[in-house]
Amino acid sequence: MSEFKRISPDAAQALISNGAVVVDVRDPQSYATAHIAGSSHLDNHSLPDFIAAADFDQPLIVTCYHGHSSQSAAAYLAHQGFAEVYSLDGGFEEWRSRYPALVQAASDH
């Protein structure tokens, strides 16, 4: 069984530019307010559909607020069979501080 790895925002940005999938496990309101551009919101309700439709060979980056909750979510997804799973160090807050141009805000929709 594969395990997840932790990834820096810089390394994550490089993976994303090469097609990695990003999922955000924060609460729906926080995700709706602002999230990593191109990411999908993932919670207990959307999880079965996400797994059913997923490409298990695509790198998967899991993000939360500060990089803590995403670790347990990443471990769970790794155990579901995803080949390459990462937890974003520093979470969305660190991403937003480094890559403000790569954040999608509610006003951008």
C-alpha cells in the first residue's frame, strides 16, 4: 500500500503545472471564498464520486488550512489506491502567501 508524502508549495506548483489534481478538504464556505485555482472541494459527501471518477495514476495533492488535516486525508486517499498522494505543507494559507495569482476567489467565479 502506498503512503502519502508531504510537499512544499514550490514543488506542488511544479506538479500542478504538469497535471496533478488538487483537492481541498477545508469547509465548504472557506473553499467557496478562496481556493487554489483548479482545485476541487472534497468532503464526506463528494468523496465516493471523486474516487469513482478518479485517475489513480495522476498525482494528487491534498490541501487544508495549514497542512495538518490534509495529512490524514492524504493517508486515507493513499490507502484507497492512489499511486502518488501529497499533503501540501503550510496548506492553503502558505500557498496564498506564495502564489496569490494562483488563488481563485469568490469574486473570480
